[in-house]
Amino acid sequence: MNRSVIFLLTLFLLIYCLPASAQQPQPYVIIGYVTSHGWTKDQIDAQKLTHVNYAFGIPDQHGEIAPLKPVDSVNLDALIALRTTSKNLKVLLSIGGWGGCKYFSDAALTEASRQKFTNSAVALLKKHSLDGIDIDWEYPAQIGDGNIFRPEDKYNFTLFLKALRDGLDKQGQQDKRTGTNHYLLTAATGGDTAFVNHTELGKAQQYLDYVNIMTYDLYHGNDTVTGHHSPLYQSAKGDHSRNSSADAVDGHIKAGVPAHKIVLGLPFYGRGWADTRNQDNGLYQPSTGKHSFISYDELVTDYINKNGFTRYWDANAKAPYLWNPATRTFISYADPESFTDKVAYVKSTHLAGVMFWEYTYDLQQKSVLLNTLVNELTK
């Protein structure tokens, strides 16, 4: 028998004679963000999650992570304790967030500053027995919520993640946390084109386990025109220079992020606009009134087909919305129907899974949104 035949037979045996479990793809990740208030340990169904990202730790003016508040320490202990019922659950501390990005640019500026921040992060990880760190630096090289920013953030973002990856791996060697059990490093990234343009995602991703795209708030409280805040695809109308969720994923992949590292972000809340022009049921119309942020629990209780609001469905965007003609109030949100379409998209594009913001917005309705994700991802 010649060598080529032996090689083909060996390859056949490796592929087709492995146990079924060894041939199965990795399960999809379901990453839930949890904040400091509004929940108890008993309300977190760890069996339905693969990861919990606790929000937020904050970089301070000294280039380290600011000391956690007592409530945060208590909460992290409670989340860590969930491992007793779900041994594969990973608990990460998310650092930054909308109002917590002020000093990221300083922390990433030099090799010394990056090492100082890394030492702080590793010490905190060890203190609270965490499984990893999630970086939510929302505005590298961009103005945001009063944050410091510099043009060189674009390149320092990559170096910052490298320093963290090196520090976590070094600690992992000491703790025998290597291989599939290594300390995790993930990042939340913007769903708009600006985030991609102000970072080197193709280089940065090599240091990350997952890239959690915040494919929500694509229309937000600063907008004076209404729109879908988390559409899967582009609507037939509206500003097509704004990303849809699929556009954001495509932009990340074109920038060099492998699909298998991308996690699709989903909102457990809606955004509303008052005093909206009464045309096309308020969709993509000027608004001069107050903006509102509404949890899914509140939407079900007081808004969806209630109190003058009617639910509509945008078949192109795969997104629901509400319109109240009497108060001229428009609300963009997500629901089980839209999540079903998004999970189908995750599967068809071979993404890593989903993440959501945030857990407490879906508690009163018996976790209908989370259950939809679990059910659809395990089909």
C-alpha cells in the first residue's frame, strides 16, 4: 500500500471514527451583562448562561482600576458562588462602560502605564477569583462622555490588549489556568463604523477570546430622528449610512476579526421618542420631545399593544416598534420574534454566540427573552 493511500485512510479514520462528542462543534456562548443593582443571586439562572460580565470596574486617574465599592465585592462573590450549580460558568469583570472610559487613553499611553493597569487588573482578578476581564473602552481616539482621547489611541488600543493578554497568561501559568481553562480577555466593541475606523481590530483581536459587538443603540438618546436601535438588517427607509447589526458584523469581519470570535449584542430594553411627527407610524421621523429608556419588563407591562401603543413589524429590518398616535410617541425595541431572526443569523454566519444588556430588564416576565435565546441556540 503506497503512502498516499495510507494517508487518506488515516485521515478518514480521524474524521469519521471519532466519538460523536468529539465531532460536535463548540456550543454557542450566551454572555449576560449584570450590573450592581436590581437582582439577587437566586434570580440569576446560571444554567442558561455561559458567561456573566459584571459591570463595571472603572479605570482611575492613577492608571489602575479604582477600588470596587462594597456592593460590587458582595455581588461578585454571589456570582462566583453560582459556579456551584453551573460548573462551566465564567465570571468576568467588565471595565469601562458609557461613563467609565475617561482614563483609558492615559492607561494605554505607554508601556509603563499599560503594565501598571495590567498589574491592577490581574490583582483584582485574583482577589475575586474571576475567570477573566472584559474591556469596554467605548471611544478609542474619539470624543465620548467626557473621556480623554488621543489619535494614538487607535494603536495603543492594540498594545493595551496585548499587555493585558500577556499579564493574564503569565498569571495563568502560575495558577495552572492554561489551555481551554485560561483566563479570558474579551472586549465590547461599537456597532457603528466609527469604532472600526478608530481601532486596529484585525491586530487587536488576536489578544481577545471574544469580541462582543454592541449592536444596539444604533439610534439613541442623542438622535432627533427616530429609528430602529437594534435592527438585524437595513430597513427599506431611513439613513442607510447607519449600521444595522449585520453591517456591524460585516465591518468587523472585513477589519480582520474572525467570525468565530464575534458575539452579537442584543438589547433587553427599548428606546422611545416623544413629540414625533405623525407619519409612517413614527418610524424615521423627526422628534422634538423627551427621549426614554424602557426595560423589556416595562414594555410588556405598559406598552406593547397597551395604553394607546400598537406594535408594528419591519419585515426588512426584522425589528418591532411601537407607535402611539395620540401622544406621538415612537418606541424601538427587541422581542422574541426579532431574537429568533438574530439567532438564525448567528448560526448562518457561524458567529460565537450572543450577549445581552442587561439581565435585570427581563426578570419580571419570567426571562422570556433569555429563554428565547437558549431555546433557539440549542435547536
